[in-house]
Amino acid sequence: MLPNNKTLFLITIFWICCNHTNAQTITDTCQQSDLPSVLFKNRTKETNSNDRFAMLLLPIIGSTPATGFFGGVGLQIVMRGSYVTDRYSSISGSMQFTAKRQKLLLAKNTVYLLHNKLFLMGDLRLLLFSQSTYGLGTNAPGKLQKALADLNGYSTNDDSLAQPMSYDYIKIHQTASWLIYPDLYVGGGFHIDKYQDINDIKLDTSSLSPRLTSHYLYNKIEGFNVNKYNLNGVSINAVFDSRDNLVNAYKGHFANINLRFNSTGLGSDKNSMQAYLEYRYFKSVSKVNPRNVLAFWTYLDWLVSGSLPYMTLPALGYDQRSRAGRGYSQGRFRGEKLFYAETEFRFNISPCTKVLGGVVFVNVITTSSELADVKLFEYVKPAVGAGLRLMVDKKGRTNLFMDYAFGKQSNGFYFGATETF
């Protein structure tokens, strides 16, 4: 049985979703507006607006299972070239501080250059972070922790499911792709992941009754250092993008295939190969309200060959914008293979200005564990949620979002700019 506040929140959003179409006779004569236009409609002329560049600087507040309450500042830039056919690009960055004493410096880029001929995607992070892990496989801890312990002859009797860790993390991922056919790009990139000063808080190997963690056991079995490790490589990729707007698509497809080759010659601790396949689909379901959109997102991330250090294995919420898995803590599910899927309905709420919108969504996650013989799709964890959207720049379709989601014995509140995917 859900707590009353959760039930009331979801019922309210679903009620709005089901009844917003009653206002469509009004919206026939209305155009999309945004918050600045509504607040300053008597001071700002539409003809003076810049439809090629928009910058949003805003405070960031929220709460997630991984960080607790957090605050900071974020910058979102949406821009396009001088041609009317040029696609919009997005550059974002943020500095965040959390109640768990974490510090995050993040920068993302999704940029079209040379009149759509060159496509860049980048993810840069500097984290002084802490995070609990639970082992590998969607059923973790459970079978995995016992299986790993048995391999070393120990039995674990932790009184808590979580295995807290702290670490410093540097991530530099950048790809560049060239247009070879309408909407189709091919290219490559480089990837650097560096973990250091790892503190496995519950690990105790010196006492008469050792307490061993999933991170320690896995890395020992695979031959990795438990205090620090590096994963460096290069990749080849293909991208298909027919979205009408990458910040907030009303229609179109996006597909991304990336094959990454990690090498000791580039500084990796071991050789390995990874594959990442992603697909997104957007369809407006209303001619009167193009903002009413059915959206779908799925990706498959897996270790093809070799072995990876524990924290670099595919994990929930490790996507470029750390948006996957609303309702669960980042890193809650981890494994050699990961499959994620999410569907979302986005709809207009404001009867005429179309400034206020809403969303309802559901997502599922599954991961594997070779050591515990857990197969992909053997265990699946769902989450559901809803949220509100506030249009702050109609040219680039930039929204502020506020979402609430809950999964099994987990929930989170999310606030920021742009859509989840």
C-alpha cells in the first residue's frame, strides 16, 4: 500500500493527464509561449527575441537516493547555426553539493557543427563522491554476495543490504561523428575513466571474522586493485538522428551504436571490449497540441570480452546525463550486461499559453551476474512516476522539470532543466 502523499501526487498527475484534452478547443487559437513571455509580455517584443541562442542559469535543488538533498548551480545553453536548417545544440554544466558531502562538477555537450555535418557528444565529470553498492545482478544482494563469499571460503552475515563506498572519479568521454548520409553519422572517440582513493567502508579483512564486500571480492577474483583502477580506450560509433529538436523532441528517432576498445597500451589495467546500443523514439499524438508526445527510450550496455573493474561495469544511471532509473539510486543495479527501457507521456496542461506541462512514466531495469549465474531478464525491477514541466525557452523548447518516482523500496525527487531523454 502506497503512503497517502505518494498516492495523492500520482492521482493528481494522472487526472490532469486524462482531462487536459478538454481544453483543446481553446488551444486551436493559441501558440506555444514560455515563462519570460508570460511574465514580461508588456516589456518584450517577440521580434527582438533571439531564436538562435538561449542561456539558462539556474539554482539546482533536489533529492535522490544516491545523494540525499543536493543544491548547486547549473548552466544550460541551447544554440543553432546561422542556417534555418541547422539543428539545435546543447551544452550544459553544473556544480553540485550534497547532504552526503559529495561534490560534483559536470559538463555535457551534444553539438552540431558545420551546418549539421559534424556531431559531437561528450561527458566530463569530476566527482568527490560516495555511493552504496549492492553486488551484481538485479536480484543483488541476495545470491550474489553469498556466492562470492563462498568462492573465498567466507560466509557473510551483514545486517544491511547496502555496501557504502567513497571515491574520487574522473570521467572524460568524447565522440565526434561525420555525416555520411541524411541523418546518419559515423565516427569515433576516446574514453577515460579513473577511480582513485577508493574507500570500501564496510570492508574488514584484518579481524578474526572478516567482512568482505562485493567490490572487494569481485576485484580480487578478476585481478584488479581494490584501491584504484583505470579504464582507458577508444571507440567507433554510428549515430542516426532524425529528431526535430535534441533538447525536447516532438517527433523523430535517435539511435546510437558505440563499440569501445580498452587497452593496456592506453593506460587500462586490462584489455576489454564494451558495446552500447541505444534507441529513442518520439511521436506527437495531437495536431492541436504538438507538445503531447509519446516517448520511448531503451539501451543495452554490456561487456563483450575481457574484464572490467567493479565500478566501471554497466550500472543504472551511468548514462551520459545520469537520468536513467528515476525511482532508484544511481548504481543500485550493476552487472556485466544491462538492459534499460522507459516510456513517457508528455502533455500540455496550460489551456492557452502552453507554459505548464506534465509527464507520466514507467521504466524497467535488468542486469546480469556471471559469477552468481544470474541471466539478463531473469530479474526485472520496475519504477513509475510523474512530474511537471515549465517551458522557459520556447525557441529551444527548454523546460524546467520536477519529477517524483518510486520503485521497489526506493523513491526519489528530481529537479533540473531539459527532458530526461
